[in-house]
Amino acid sequence: MAVGQINTTPKRYLAYLATFSRTSSLRQVFDFLCARLRLRSDDTRLWQMRDENNLVLLEEEPLTLEQLGIEDGEQILIEVRNKDQTWPEEMSCIINARLDQKNQGPTEKGATGLNNLGNTCFMNAALQCVSNTRPLTQYFINQKHLYELNRSNPLGMKGHIAKRYGDLVHDLWSGTSKTVAPLKLRWTIGKYAPRFNGFQQHDSQELLAFLLDGLHEDLNRVQDKPYIELKDSAGRPDNEVAWEAWENHIRRNRSVVVDLFHGQLQSTVTCMVCGNTSVRFDPFNFLSLPLPMESCVHVEVVVVRLDGSVPVRYGLQLNPEERYAAVKAQVSALCGLAPHQIILTEVVGAVIKLLLPDDRRLQATSPIGALFAYEVLPDPVQFAPSSDEDPLLVFHREPQTLTQIQRMVIANSNGSSVKQQPLANGSVPTGDVGPSIADAAGDSSSQGPGSEGVPERPDTPGSTSSGSAAASGSWGAPYMDSGMTSSLTSNSSAADLSELARRNFVVAYHRKMMRQDVYFLSSQKTRPTLFGLPLVLPCHDGTSKQDLYRMVWTQVARLVSPLPPSEATVPNHAQDCDDSLGYEYPFTLKAVQKDGLMCSWCPWYKFCRGCKVECNDADFSFSSLYLSIDWDPTALHLRYQASQERVYMDHPSVERTRQQKAEPISVHDCLEAFTKEEHLGEDEKYYCSHCKQHQLASKKLQIYRLPPVMIIHLKRFQLLNGKWVKSQKIVRFPFVDFDPTDYLSPVPRKAAMNFKCQQRICVNQPESPAATRVAAGKRPAGRCPTKNENSSQHSPSRHSVTKSQSPSVQTLTNGDTYRNGGSGDGIHDHHQHRLHPGYHPLDLKYQMYALACHSGILGGGHYVSYACNPNNRWYCYNDSSCKEVKVDQIDSDSAYMLFYEREGINYEAYMPDTEGKVPDARDIDDEFENDFRKMCVLQ
């Protein structure tokens, strides 16, 4: 086994002895060794080791050991990748600056890997994709860049980037080496962009953007850039403004990079006040597309009702910029509760960590726990005063038994009854539905002790003088309105006492005592432990202590098993030992602090765990805003069903939102999100030239001019809560015949649609000579292939030309004044691509030729690229490894950048005319060595 070391020689040692059959495949051997040695397959590779200096990399996994020429007793070297993604053997060869013979030899042109120089997979993937851009590679292989080096450009890199990249392309496409170390290009990039230095992982798209900009400035044919003042559209036609903007761009930027990669975007901003519209046209070389489903936040909220029914979980989909008031609104629409009857909380474990105010943004918080929505009582009935004085409201409270409390039903906001569900103890809530607990209870005279299996104390009357939960008016002070629910500050980590008092509810935690083996004081024999789901109990000035007991029992009754049948002849030792059977409630309420562990009434030096709240008709009067539900140990052990604590009923919205989150999307969905009109917020106001001030506005982006080579960047990384988060959303995209016509701005889209309409007429009337002339040059429409199809179907030859005549198109070599000779039929070419004869300029079909994929997280992930070679075969470039793959083996689920080429491009038309010019063949190695010696290297 070979592992990396700080010195130049990798450490090799005997790791394992194994016996294999000659007919075993290399893949079987590889999987066996990875499993036995606990190695990741992505970080391991095998070498045939004939001697210390004769190593052969084993890559043909389907071949058997006999076919590979591995003899009995021969050694196999297992190479393990370093933490910085480098390979020990490769780095040893690079550091020792010796020619590695095992990497030399004839190979397919372009099928050459790039050595990882220390977390440089982001650079290798981008370089391989650009290297497989055939017109650009042909430009560098033919040494055209030496005729156009612009060393005096203040925005360029003195031609160094172009020169180093040209040398690397020559090595990659020479067909004489299996791997190449991009040392000089890596050092040059780090010199002009220090952010890419070091051994940290970087964004491949940022590196590619810098590389293309550097190549453009180093190869810019404009030596002296003129100053150009941008003009407003001022109501002029879009085609006129677009042509003016493109001409201004070309006057300052003319290079092979502009010819191949640059397109034009149309930005339309409309003032929301006066309706004034401003249109701008800007160049682009990337289409950075948002992932539409990832622009939404998927939230699951559990609704806990006061009637003790099983909590229901709902699935929501919201905008990240929404506030928690929107969460309440959606929950209200799904469950039927009014928004002011809902309290949103974040529950972590057995405690309520946070009360979520209505005015807080979803994006501003990152919930650690689950979101729970607790039901509270609705507002009391309001009476319109008949005089200037407020009316005096008098409410009656009727004594009720515990069984009636168990049957209570809380009405929802529209007055309809909540669906009845049997409780765990066998009782079924009944009674009329009313706006309060008291109204929902039945006649107390019809109930008796022990009915419906509810435990009652035999020597205690089933009712008290004021033992009912109050009606809507009996809660004393009127219930707070919905505006009061947003008064909590955003930086509070738990509910403050004064806040709870204003909200008119208390929080109750389930608690049990755990015996400790080691303690110093007698009071420390047991310690309190919180468990279960916390409760929120409505509480007002008129709430009695017994009301609190009844409300708690209503919500926890489903967690308590039913009473066993009473048969005096059958002895039941468990029942005899259950002291809780003689109690009215199997728990005791105690006043505690917000942590639920210490008493809120006693001073700290008494070490009180909580003073008991007596079960009587005395007013509670907010004497404590946190309560603990201390369960009787026997009842907790014999009757409490812990398995039902976190059992929820899933609403259909949960499955729907989960499917939407996991369901793949298409690149067309991304383009629709990119071209969708958006409204600018308060902090993004647009300066309206008509209103002469900043106003709210709407903005819409569309594509006006398509580039010959289109790079689509899927924005998988988003800044959320101050940190970068990657989206794992799967994006589907076509490999062939990608048509972006639907996402063009109105003017070019109309031209393309007119062409398609005429083409359909030609298909319907093939006998018409005029139709035949219009349809000439049209290739048969392809379809988006599946991964089960042959790779040749995905990658038709990009050099093939249909032998037919197209409408006359005037094409100039430099491309500056290329226009289509349009006619009066409204068909004009706004893209000005240089095509082979036989391809119609408005038949906008793109073929994929490369893609870069990213797996893992941003800081510690890995980049791999795939590209289609001129031999119409796809290759996987994984740093120094380059393997031929089938299309169905491409990891398209993790695609990050997509590279498309316009069908029918004439590569020769993009080559500059170098006749009469002298190439700049000055060697920059001396300059490179001088700068390199100035660097201080510590080892």
C-alpha cells in the first residue's frame, strides 16, 4: 500500500495477503480490497507492481487477472488518495521532476487526464470542459493565439494566461501522454487571482469565469478601447437598441472568446408608479439559472389542539422571504383554525425553545427543532355597546366532573366541531360543540364516578363549586388579538415571563424523577428529567387551578391506558400496587422556572424542585408561567404510553410537499424561473427617469442573442443564514436538440416562431415548390434521449452537414457585421452564427458536448467532468483518470455546468485571418522562473 508523506517518497508497506482466481475480474479484486481494508473506492486505485520503478495503473475493470497478465505471487500496489485529493505516486513524480514513463505512450487525442495538485479538481474539471470546446481548441492547436496576444492590455494578464492555456491544450491533444500536470497554468492563475491559491476547494464556475475573462483580455483584438456612453432606450424599438448595445460591446471587446461564448440579455424594468419602461441589453457568457424548487422553503408544522386529539402534521411550501405570519396563514387554511388561535413554537426535545413572532422572516432563522402550532382559545364574543359606557358582562360557570372535562371539544374558528377521535383510554369525546370548554361539556348530573374509565377519587365529589373550564367570557380579561402575538423580540431564546402574561397562556412540561446513584445531599437522591411533548395552556385572570388540571388531563388522556376491568374475584397485583388508581389525576402540577427544573416560588438556596399547585377552585392568577407535570411513578410505569408521545397524523400536504422537494426538475423549469418577472423590494428600488426618484419596479430578464457555445450554470450554492448551502436537486436536461426559443425576448422569438410556422406549412404541403425552398436545410428534429440509448444517438457528429440549400445568408469572416438577408416575412437572424451551408440560422438546436459535476459539499466536495470526443465517444475526466463511458453511466444527477454547442457551426469561419501577421513567439519561461524564485517556500 502507498500512502502520502511530507517527504517526496511515498510510504509503501505490506497491507494484506489474499488469494484470487485467475478468472476473477479486476473489479471483484478492487471491491474486495476496499471492503477488507475499509477504503473508499473513490480514494483508491490499483497498480501492477513488477518492481519499484515499474508500475502500471490498472484501469480495465472488466478484464480478468489472467487477461491483465498478473502472475502468481505478483504484488499489487494499493494507492490511497491524500486528504488534499492528490495521489502519492503522482506527487512524488512531480516533485522529483522526472519523466514518468508509465504515463507516456500513444493515447486518444483529448483523452488525457490532469494531475490533482492539491484540491485542484475544480480547476481540472473546468479545463477539461473548455478543452473539449472544439472551435476554441482548434484555435489554440493551430497557434492562432500567438498572432493575437495583447500584452499591453491593462485589463489582461500580459498574455500569460493565453500562452499557458495554449501550451496545456497542445499537451492534452498531442495524444502522447495519459496524464499532464498543469503546474504552470495553476501557478499563473494563482499569480493573477490569489483567491485560487492554497489547497482549499473552490467553485469551478468562478474559476471558469476568470479563465474565460483572462483569455478574452489576453486575446482582445482591440488595442485602445474607446469610451462609450450608454444611452437609454427612450421608447426606441428593441432591435435598434439591441444592435446599438452589441456594436458598442464589439467596439471594446473583439476576441475568439467573444465570438464563441458571448450572448446578449435583455433586461426590462417597469416602474410600478408611472409605468415607465427602461430596456437594457447586456452581454453574458454564462446563463446562471436558479433552481426554482430550491427557491422555496419546505416546512412541516405539527398542530396540537386543545381537545386532546392526535396532533396533525402539515406540509407547507413558502418563499424564504416570507414571515412566520405566512406560516400561520397556510396552517390556518389547512387545519381550519383562525391565525389568532395559533401560537408557533420551536420545540427542541421536551422544551419549547422559542416562540416565533409573526414579523420574523423564515430566512432569518434556522430551526434546530421541529415547528409546532398550538391552539389557543378564540377571542371572547364582542358586544356592541348601546351607550357610551362599556357593557358589564356576567358569565355563569357550572360545576362539572372530570369525565365531562375529558369529553370537552374545542370549537374551531368557524364554529364547526373538530372531528371526534377515540382517546387511548377508551372514552370518546361527546357533547355539544360550543365556543368554549364549558359550553362543550355535557350535563354533569348524567355522569357518575368512574364512568368511561376515568380515574376519580372515591372520597372526592365529582365536581366543585367552580370546577369547570371557563366559558369564553369566564376567562376574565379579554383574549389578546392577533397583533399581540408578534410582540416577541427576535433575539429571545425562550418565552419571557411578561410575554407569556401578555399572551395569556402558560407552558407545561412533562417531568419525572430519576434516581441518582451518587449524590451529596439527601435532596439530590433524585433529579428531575423532562420528557414528552410540552403543552400550552390558555390562562386568564379568572382561570382556577382546577381548570389547569382539567386542561392538562384533556390533552394527555390519550397517552394514558384505559383502566382494567374491575373484578373482585380475580386478583390483580399490578392493579393493587397502582396507587394512581385512587387519585383524581395521575400527575401533580408544580410551579417551576422556564428550564422546568427549579421552583419559581422558592429562593434558590432551598433547592426546591417546584411547589405543588393545589387542585382547587382558587384562582391561578398567573402565579407561575411555567408548570411541570410531575407524573406519579407507578402511573408513569404502568399506564403512560410513551410510544404515543410523538405519534402524529400526516395530512396529505406532507406527502405532496415531500414529493415536490424530491421530484426532479428540468432545465426548462430553470429557464422559466430565470425569465420570470420579479418585483424589486424596498431595498432594491429603481431610479425612474420619469418620476425622478427611486420607485418600486418589476424586472424581467430574457435572452436576445444566443451565443454559438452556451454555458449553463446551475446555481446549486446559496447563501443561507450566513453560510453556503448546496442544493441536491436533480435537474434533467437534454443531450441533443436543445431548443431555447421559448425563452428568447419577443423580437428574436417572433422571428424563430415565424420560421417554424413556415416550416410546418412546408411539411403539410410538400408538393409546393415554395415550401420546399423554405424547408431546405432543415434536419429531422431529434428527441431528448434516455440513458438507455446508445451514446452515438446522444452525440451525432458535429461536423456533419446536410447536403441541401438554405436561404441566402451573408456571412463575413470577422462576424462584426454579419446579418441575415431577411425578407418581408418577418424572419430575421438576430444571433449571427457562422454556420455550414445547409443549416438554417433560425433552426436553433444545441447539442451537449461537456458537463461538469459536483458531489459533496462546497468546501470538501469533488468535481468530475464528462466530455464528448471528436470520435463521438464520451469520456469521464476524474483528475488524472480518463475513462471511456457510456451515456447511461454519466452522473447527470449532480450536474453543475452544462456546455452546449450550436448545431452546424463552421469552425473555420471563427478562425482569424493571420495572413501578413507575425506570431508572438517570445518565451515566458524565464519570466516564470524569475517570479517563481521570488517565492518563499517552507517545507
